[in-house]
Amino acid sequence: DAYDCDDTYIKTYLTDGLVISETYRRKMELYNTSCLKVLSINGLTVYTTNLSEIDMSNLELLNLMLPNLKGSLTLSNWGNKLESFNINCENLQELIITNFNHPNLKSLSFANNNSLCELNVTNMNTSNVENFGSCFQHCGSLMKITGIETFVQKNSELYSMFKGCANLRGYLDLSKWKFGGTSLRQMFSGCQNITSLNLSGWDVTQLEK
């Protein structure tokens, strides 16, 4: 029988990726995944994974570092308790995020997803994220970020945010961003295909000299 949240249960699931398939399925069958607070998967040998059956309603931290994961990954079944979100899968070609409304989110990163060509962040609540440093760093294939116009909703640090996004192109209108941080160093380093930027309305009075 599955454990309930008041019994001994798995709050944190960690794996080195070597035994993710069978062991992972058995663990998820034994435990009530609505209790899951931390999901961290790190493995060189993971080529495919299915997270659609995991109840993420109480998840506080999601960390996926899967350099050989390919194809498409869909993340859903969210609650509203997530505080830290890190997806680092350099061969992932499509990332679909739905129903993402996390008012307590403090940390967010898509860095090193080098094979993603497009990303939709339209419905992501980033109102309490204070540091976007390196958020899209080394997403070298990324050409378009839908919803980027309202992505930063709080005075935040933006250093190295788009560093290495060599294929991000065209006009970026970031005028609605709330910026009052101290550093913009290397924010657009290596972004040779961005032709125009709108940063009007930014408060740059606190920038480091």
C-alpha cells in the first residue's frame, strides 16, 4: 500500500540516473508522490524520462541535470509551492511547461539547454524571483522566447542572463522589466544576432561603476 503524507514517506527523491527506469517506477508505485517536496535527478545515462505521472502539487524544488535527455519534456501537475526550478538538459529539444503559477518562486534557471530552439515563458509567475543571473546562459540554439517581454517582474540581478545565446535574434522589447539591480555584466555577451534592444524605463542608478 502507498504511504500517506502523515506516515514515513519519500520527501526527497535523488538518483544518479543509472537505475532510473525500474527503480524509479517501483519507488513511485510505493509512495504517495503528492508528498514529494524535492525532485532532483542527475544522470549521464538518462536518455528518456516521463514525469507526467508524478504529482508535483507539493513540490518545492525541481532540479533536472540530464545532459543526454533528448526529444520533448512536458512538466505539469503543479501546485503553487515551488521555490527553486532548474532545468539543465543540453540535448533536450522541446520543453513544455503548463499551469506554472508559483508566487514563492525564488530561483529559476534554464541554463545550458543548448538544443532548445524555442521556449514559452508566458504563464510563468516570476514576481518574487530576485536573481535571474545566468538564467538562459549557453542556450546556444535558442532563437525565440515567447513571453520574454514581461518575464522579469521584480527588481532583479540580470548578470550573464543571455550569455552565449548566439541564435537569439531580432528585436527584444524588455522595457516592461523592473530592473534596479547592481550588475548587468555580460548580460548579452555572445548575442551577436540581437539587432535591437528596448531597455527604456530601467533604473540603472545602482549599477556598479
